[in-house]
Amino acid sequence: MDKINIIRMVEQKIERAISDFGMENKLNGVLVGYSGGADSSALLFYMQKYAQEHGIYIAAVHVNHCIRGEEADRDEEFCRRTCKLLGIPLFVERVDVPALAKETGRGIEDAARFARYRIFRSIIDTNENLRHIALAHHADDNMETIIFNMLRGTGTRGLTGIPPVRGERVIRPLIYCTKSEIIGYCIANDISYINDTTNNDIDYTRNYIRNEIVPRLTRINPAPEVALSRLSTILRNDDVYIQRQALKFMQEHEISTSCSRSLIAEQDPAIQTRLIRYMYDNYASLIQKEKRDYSPLDFNHIYSVLHMITGSACHAQVSLPQRICAAVHGDSFIFMDEEEHFEKYCSQPEFHCDLKYGVNKIPEINATVTLAQSPVPEYEEKSRNVYKIFIHEKIAVDKIKGNIFIRSRQAGDTITVNGMTKLTKKLYCEKKIPLDKRGLLPVFCDDEGIILIPTVAIRDGVCASDEKEAIHIYYAFGGEEID
């Protein structure tokens, strides 16, 4: 194929991608990711041509990852010279990716990608002339991504490959072009570029796929990147439709970061997984001001959350990236900050108090326990109007073994009810006592064990049948103190 036809073919593919994925409105104020390689050099050349024809502003950004020493410095200098020659403003940033990978626990490839996108966002956010980011991912990159995601056990979204448009900012005009076509475009236009020698290092996963797996695929199909590009397009259309249905469902039920657990459990699996992902993303967006680095949910995260939602546990939680937890409490399903969730649902005040007749204060939970030898109707009437929680129980005096005291609940607590010894944790669940309210219900004990837990259980045989032989226990919480 001659030079003119190569140029025409590649630019037609670029124009088709721009049209198919609605990039036209994003081709203004464009920051071009520029590594100096063939892909980004071809993209920069095309964007400069487009900018001159349409009168738009473009700039370039080069990120030196400090991985390849002198070679990385050579690439940086090449990009500086080229942009100066073309008259294109260039931003250059240096990031010690090996140090970042060690600090964050990420792999080198993941840390490099993370650093690049953080820099891209920062430049866009601080330069009013720039609105969008153009990256040089192409059909071969898309193929490698699909293979990589497939081997990780991805879902439909992962099999759609690299999104041609990501959010409101990122566009990939070369997504329909193959690597060989891009190199042909560079040669036809006399575009200079440099080669990254680490592209041959198969210790990197993508390089292994590119250099070892893809050549074997060509024995089955001489153009696997075209076949997988077709697959990603079909799956992307299906995924977009299902996403819309999930978003429509969220809007109809006014779901953001929490909802009814049963509501999710009733939906088809395709909707369930997307609801979980969208709710997580909604909560993640709320904490962006805290400078937490966004991390998406993977297959294991989503299905752990789904298993929790559809499981039988009354209260459970799953730890997720960004110190977020998903939790179920009764029929409620929520996303919360891990520390906030612990403080609300898992922590509880510790207390122990020997009881005497009269008013016994429990400052740890802002409550009082009053013991009386006979009913106090006026006290009960006044208390019910003042306190958020008010409970009156009658215990037979002759059934008490030793002293009465109260304490906070403990792991492994049991009580004998209906002839059976039961874990109090199970009784809390059966009575549907919210997790964050359990610590407000003191455990009443004598020397033999638990006597009662207000609203939860009373030990067999201790209920008073005769008020004259009873201890009247009044428990009040959540209001002003009664004199």
C-alpha cells in the first residue's frame, strides 16, 4: 500500500472512531499524552493537523517514570525537542514509579498508570485552556487488555476492553487502528519516534501477552486484534444497555449509597452486580475530598458483597478499597467509611455496676437503672414521656442468686430461655435489635449468670408472678435525667 493510501486509511479510522464514540465535542483544549513512541507520536501528529484545521488548542504531556535511567532521560529530551520543533506546549513530569510501587503496594505497571492519570488530572484541573486528554491506545492495546482481563476472570465490562471514551475527559482516537497501521502512518508521514526497550521485557504481563501469546493466536486468526475489537464493540453495546437499566432502577428507587437489602436480592444478577458497583462509586465520589486514591471493585469484591446481601446473616460487612466497607444490618445495605462503621456498629462502651435499690447511674451509656420493691406508677409515666428507651421488668426476689449487677455485653454470652441455653447474639438477631443499639441494652446478671437483657430475653423461672415478691427494674436511656 502506498503512502497516500496508508495515511487515508488510518485517518479514516481515526475519524470513524471520533464519530462513533462522540469525541467531536471533546476535541477542544486537548492534552495529548506523549511518550515519544510510535503510537503517541502518530497521535500528536494527527492532533496537530486537526488543531490547525479546526482552530483548537492542544498541548502535550510527557511523564518520565524514572524506571529506565538514561534511556528514560533520552525519551524526555526527545519529546522536548519534538514539541519545540512543532510549536506544541509540553508539560514534563517526573515520578519515581519504583518508589511509588513500593510505597503503595502496587505492581510497577499499575503504579506507572496510576501516576500518569494523577498527573493528567492535575494538569487539566489547573489549566483553563485544557479540558480533555487524548491517549494513544489502539486496537492491539485493546486486544491485550481483553486477554489480560479474561485471564483474571473479568465480567462483561472487562471484556469490553479499553473504553474509547472514559468519563468526560479521556478520549482514544486511535482505538480502531492496529499497531502495524500506526507504524505505517508514521513512516508515510516521516514522523520520528523512539522505541522503549522494556517493551521486549516479558517480565511485564502485557509484554508477555504481546510477545508470547498474541503470536500464537495468529495461527488461528491472522488478525486477532480485529476479531477482539469486534467482540469488545458487541459486548460494550450490551454492557451499556444493562448499565442504563441499572441506573434507571437506581433513579426510580432513589438509590445512592444505601438501599433495601431485599430490593437488590430480588434483581437479576446482571443488575445486582452493577448496582453494587454504582453504589460503591457513588460513595467513593463523596470521599474524594479526603484525597483517597480511587480503586475500582474487582470480581472478588463484588461477589463477596453480593454473597453478604443474599446471605442469612443479620449483620455483616466486607472491607473494600479506599477504607470503605459494605455492610448489611437487618434489611439495610449501606456503604460507609470503615472507621465510621466501626464506631457506629461495632464499638461499644464497657461498664460494670453493682446495683442497689434506688437510682443507679450508668454514665458510659447515659442511662439509669432504678430498683424498687414496689411499682412506681408516676415515675413510669413521666419516664415514658422523657426517655427514648424506657423498660419496666419484674423479677422474683427468691429467684435471684447472690447480688444483682449490670455489665456491657460480651462475646459468647448465653441465657437459658424456653428450656434451652442460647447465645444472646442469636437472640439479638431474632429480635431484630439493630447492631448500633445492642450496646445500649445492659446485661443484668446475678451470681449464676444472665438474668435478663431488656427487650431481648428473660432467664427461665425469674419472672415474678406476685408483685409483692418482686424487684421492679426500671431502665431508662436517652433523655434528660429524672430527679
